[in-house]
Amino acid sequence: METNTIIKKGYKQTELGVIPENWGVKQLKEVVSKLIDNRGKTPPYSDNVNIELIETASISFVNQYPDYSRVTKFVSKYTFDHWFREHPLKGDVLISTVGEYSGASAIMRHNRGTIAQNLVALRIKEIDPMYVFYWTRSTNFRKQLSQVMMNQAQPSLRVPWLLNFYLNIPKPKERTAIATVLSDTDALIERLGKLIAKKKAIKQGTMQQLLTGKKRLPGFGGEWKVKKLGEVGETYGGLSGKKKSDFDGGKYPYIPFMNIMSNPVVDLQYFDYVNIRGDEKQNRAIKGDLFFNGSSETPEEVGMCSVLQGDIPNLYLNSFCFGFRLNKDLKTDGLYLSYFFRSPMGRQLIFSLAQGATRYNLSKINFMKLEIPYPDPAEQITIAKIFSDIDAEIESLEQKRDKYIMLKQGMMQQLLTGRIRIYANN
């Protein structure tokens, strides 16, 4: 309870703080008609893709509905009919009860699949289930969740605790309006997400066509060459043996590992700074160099690369990476190579070299022996420009999606506490 709070006209003090005067407060158990809980029920799994078993991996703090693309386990129709206590239905609110995703939620969009023992489903009565779902995403819910989860070594949300949570209950018309506004925003975010996924798929398909020469761009003809990387450029190493003290008050820009992983072009905003010895100056990177990740615990990360398109004086690489300086006489386009080694064909070449038991390493000697398709430099530049334009479009869509996600978070906080009213007199 808040104390010594000046309450403005039309509002009142409650267990949840100050809320509109014509709103009520109830515990969750008062609006739940049925709780579906399959704890202790570990079913036999089916080898066939039959009925989905929804687990916490399909529930997040972002998506509105269960993500069936993340389902990895399935059950047969017989198991579905005879093994479980009950199944969730359209409109039921799912909540994760174990692990770091305790309290994550979703709402059932269809009568599809069943839930594993690490989830519960709430069937809501009297009020709109969508309103209850959005309440599970609110600051109000998160605060109560934090209170009961405090000091737990292994995060776990017990059902009795959950059912005792308090929620604001606006009048019916305002409840529906709040749920509609937030749902419409989620629908827009979902559409943007699907559009982003479509653009990424188009990019992958285009890579497969253009980087193999299966499809040629207008104005270009003739056979492509095949070149070994040893002809195209030469490698140099990153800095090794650096201690924590070398970074204290560092003077020289230093490319962190994730800067190379994230984008085909080195992001000039993200650098660390390090001190170096005089004999390390030979490893300095220059504009036009490519940087490759040469070592990782996962083969998928080995050989990922970025090209340095800006001019950063006295720039150095970390020890996990190595540089690749292009032969000036060939006029190879570095951005083209960066996209090539991020393409399915390029990744396959790298995978053929990645070796190691607990850590995968890329031998620079074997790397230089790789043979790659090599179009004329003018065609390289045009191909790279197409991919760069697609990336720019994807980035723009992602920024727009992220803006709506932040906007929705702000709206939820305002609407679900009554700070902003839709139907104040309802």
C-alpha cells in the first residue's frame, strides 16, 4: 500500500496502488474458472509430427501466441486422448512456471496441441481473456512475480502464489477497449515480424542464385573464374595474450568478437580500446580488410566475417580473429566476399575446414587453399549492392518493429494502471 499519496479526483487507493475510482481489484483465482495443469505427466513422445507438446521454449515475454515453430516434441492422438488430465483451448492463458522464463505468458489462438508439465493454462471467466493476458505482461504482474520469486536458487512459480496475484478490473467497455488497442498493436508487430522473415528468406534465396552464378544480372556475361583465396589476399593475425590490464586506459581501437559476428560490415560505433607493444603494430588493420572469426565453441560461428569500409587509424583485431588483406591488383570487392562467406555456399566451405573437439578452429593455411567463384569486380560490386540494399530494408523494418514494441510497453503501463483512460465515465 502506498502511504502519504495525494490522490487526485476520480482515483482511489487499493492493494495495487492508486487506480481509477470505478475500477475494481480481484485476485486471479476469482476470475479463473479452470486451471489446466499437467505436472508430473511426462508422456511418451511420438516420432511423427502429430500433436504439438507446447513447452516453455514456445512461450516468451514478447510473442502474443505460442510459437509452434519452436516445438520440438510431439505426442500421438492416443496419448493426447488418454495421457493428459486436460488440454488448453482457444482463449486460455498459458503461463510458464519453471526456470528463467517463469511468468512468461501467451494466449491460445487455436485449439492446437497440449501443454507440458512446465506450463499451466488458465481458463478465464466473466472478463475478456485477452485483458488477463496483457495484465500478465504488465509492471503490476512483474512486481508481484518478483516478490514471490525472490531469493529462490532455482526459479519456480508455484500455482497457489500465482492464483493469489491481484489484478485491476476496469469496467467491461474499458476492459475490451484496452485489450483491443494492445491486441491491434501486437498484430501490427506480428505483421512486421512476418515481413522481416519474408525479406530474410528472399535474401537467402537471392544469395543462392547470385553467388553461385545460377542467375546473372543484366549487363553481365561471360564465365566466372575460380580463384584460391591465396591469390585474392593474405592473412594476418589478431592480438594475443592480452590481459585485463591491457584494456585499462587503452589507446588503440580494438574490434570485439561480436562486432564481426553481427553484420557483413564492421560497425564503426562499437570498439574496445587496448594498449599494445611496439612489435604488435604489424597487425594493424586498414580500410578494405576483411576480418574472420577463426575460433569458436560452435562451428556455426567459425568463419563469420565483416569488412572494414571505414578508415580507423591504428585498429587491431582480437585474438580469436584474423585479418584478410585483399590483393590490390585484383580489385576484389570486400563486401562481396563478406556476403559470400555468410551465404549457404560460403558457410559450407568454412564448415569443411572447421576442426576441433571442444572448440572449432579455422586453419589459416587451409583457409588460403579454399577455391571460390570469382566474377568480374564490377559484377561483384553490383551483387554486393543488391544484398546491401536488402539489408538496409530489413534494418529499417526491424527499427520500425522495435519502435512499436517500445510504444506498446509504454501503452500497457499507462492503460493497465488507468493513468490513461479510454472510457473514463464507463
